[in-house]
Amino acid sequence: MWDHLKHLGGILLVTLMVGAAGVAFSLTAYRAIRAATTAKQWPQTEAVIVAQTKKDEVFDRHPRMTTTVRYTYTVDGKKYSGVEKREQASVADAEELLEQYPVDRVFKLHYNPADPDEAVIDTSLTAMTFLYLVIGVVGSITSIAMLVMFFRSIKPSEEES
């Protein structure tokens, strides 16, 4: 009987871990989607790229590029500056981002009218956001299915007692 309970405890632990991971991935995706949706509704103004850099890094033995794009913009006659920093999985992705935002390029950005210091240069969603959403939903559904199976498996044991 104790072995049976240990086995069920292990299953319950795995189920809760899968569920927690599913919720965490879903919340991360939800926040990114909500932020992009909110920023798209903000007013736009012209901005100018003033600098860009890329930095090679190694994270957990995997090469990674960090790109930084610095820009300035004006709202109601006041000048603001901002920084867009992104981690890229490959050098090609980093180069593509830097080509998209060359120094002296003029472009439109969205700024928060309540706090013009907050601005977004790109309101599009990345493939990673959708991947996080899929992983989160699948993890949550899997966890619910595992919980149903868990509680069904302990019911016969209680009836035997």
C-alpha cells in the first residue's frame, strides 16, 4: 500500500510541476500579447536611431547576440530617448535587426501618452510568444488530464478500505 501511495505522490508532484510550468508559460505569453496590444493603441511620433551595438555573449554554453538600438523622439516639444535591447539566438538574427534600424533612420514609434518616457519601436509579436502560448496551453491541459487520472486512480483504493 505504501508503494502505491509513493507512486501516486510522485505522479501528483509531476502533475503539479507540469501545471505550474504551463501557467508560467501562459502568463509570459499573455503579458507579451497584452503589452503589444496596448502599445498599438498609443499615439505615434517620429523617432531617429542614434546608435546601435551588438555584443557576442555565451549563455549556458550557447552563443548569443545582444543587440541594442538607441533612439530619440519628441513629444509635445520635449525630447526623449529610449533603448531597445534584444537577445538574438543567432548572428543572422542580430544582423537583420540592426539592418532594420540603421543609424539616422527615421521611423514611427508608439509612446505612452500618460508617460512619454515609455515607448515601443516594434509592436509585433515574436514567434517565441506564440511558442510560449502553445507550450503553456498544452502544459495546462496535460496537467488537468493528469489530475483527472490521478484522482480516478485513488478512488478504487478508498473503496477497498
